Amino acid sequence: MKEFNKTNTVTYNLITYTGFKSLLLFSLLLESPKSYEEIIEYFKNHPHLKEEVSVDTIRVYLTSLKKIGCEIHKTNKAGGKKFYITKHPYEFNINDKQIKGIIKIYKILQNTIDVNDLIIFEKFIRQLAEKINNPDFTDAINKVSLFKKINMNLLDKLVECTKNKNSITILYNSPTSGKKEIKVITDKLGIYRNNIYLYGISLEYKQDTSYLVSRIIDIVDIDENNDARIEIAPITVGYELGTLTPGAKLSENEKIVEIKDNSVIIEAQTTNLFMMKRKILDYGGLCTVLYPEDFRNDIINTLKEMREVYNND
């Protein structure tokens, strides 16, 4: 201390070597389990030490770490005995109240931000969970995460494809026809009913479509040249909707063309009849499709099939 007060400089004379080496060992064991031989080699090649230490000396350092609150265990595998730290006093942790607060924020973000931004936040919160020794936090994330059934590496590739508007071939596990290859011009990723979807143009049906990302097994091929480009003419769908329908909200491609006493007539311009059908069915008995005739018949047939299922039950 007298030397430091005099020179205001930290030198090797001021360093407690046992403490310094104990901190180095602490950092080393946090990375991965290490054997006596690996620890000796580490100290030998350390740029500021370059000295050999004995097994007995390493035991002294391990004891020092235990005294400050580290829990150190050892493995006895075929490769030899290795030491690792399972708990230490410098761990970052959070309590149940803080977990609930983070999860609440996460739920809000899922409904308010872009999918690409949500992916970034998902990766951040997963990294945070790895740093926190609290399984309740990881369990809480898994319960609300939209990505728990999705391969994140595959998702990163899809993000890149949508940025470039690539034409790709995906291996898709369809709930009706099983695994099959589908060619699609990618457009964007989006969220619908707490699920992540890939939106694009089906090259088979020549219309806008969407695919549940959790059912995409792999990207089989990517057309880097983006040669496949088609123009899709929108279809006009007219439907009557009760004015007090819960959750009713017009999209940007819809407009009210007639107002009645207890209902309104709405026209929608759509290039994706699948998404339009899903929206119509969401309204249930408060909505009636007026035109076009083939789309109206498709809705009627779907409702009949649903009724037969319940009648059979």
C-alpha cells in the first residue's frame, strides 16, 4: 500500500499471485470443465505468467474459490478427472416478480413489433436466460415464445430470403398431404394468431399464400437470380357483416360499400383466398359471403363439412 501511495502505479509487487491465479482459474472453469493437465498447460502458456504450477498448487486455488462461495464439482470420465463450477456468488439472477415483468413486456412486443425485430429480441432474451441460473425464467420464456417449435437457423435463412425476395423451394410438412416440396416467391414473415408465417406467391397456384414456419422442414433450393416473377390479379370478395361483430376490423384492402340497419356490405380486394377464407370463418354466423359465387360455395362446403364432423361426434 505504501508503494502504491508513493507511485500511484500497480506493479507485480502489489498483486497477490494466489488471488490473481485463482481469478484466472475461475474464468477458465466457467468456460468449460478442465483437467489438472489442461490447467497446468493454461498457466504455462499464459502471456503474463508463463510458469508451471503443481497439482498441489492448483488444489490451493480451488480451495480459495470454494471459500468465496464457488461450488466446484468434478467428472470422472474416460478422458480423466475434470473440474467445473456449478454455482458462484457472482451469478446474475432475477426473482419471480422480475420474471413476470419481463414476460409481460415480451407478450406486448409480440403484438406490436415487426417479426424481424422480434427475432432479435428472442435471441437476446435466450442469451439472457443462459446467463441466469434460474430454470423458472427459461420455462416462462418457453411458455410464451412464438419460436419454441421453430428452427432458428432455418428462420435466419428465411429472413434473408424475404429481404432478397428470393424464389425458393421449401420442404413443407402439410397437415393434409404430408411432406412435399413447394416453390414460392418469398415476400415477408408475419404473425397471425400467435404463429409465425412465411408469406409469398405460390408458383403452383399463382396466388398469394402463407406457410406456417414451424411446418417448414428445410429450404431445398434458393434461386439467387430471382427469375420467377408473376403478376397476380386481385379478386373482389363481397360479404355482409353484422355491425356489432366482435373484433371486426377492416384491412387496407377493404371498404364499406353499403350500410344497412344492423349490418354493412364490405368489398375486399384480395390475392390470397386462403387468408380471406380464414377471416370469413373467424366471424362465424355473423358474416355471409355474397360473391364471387365459387368462393361463396367454397365457404358453404367448408361449413357443411364442419357440421358433419360434429354430427358424427
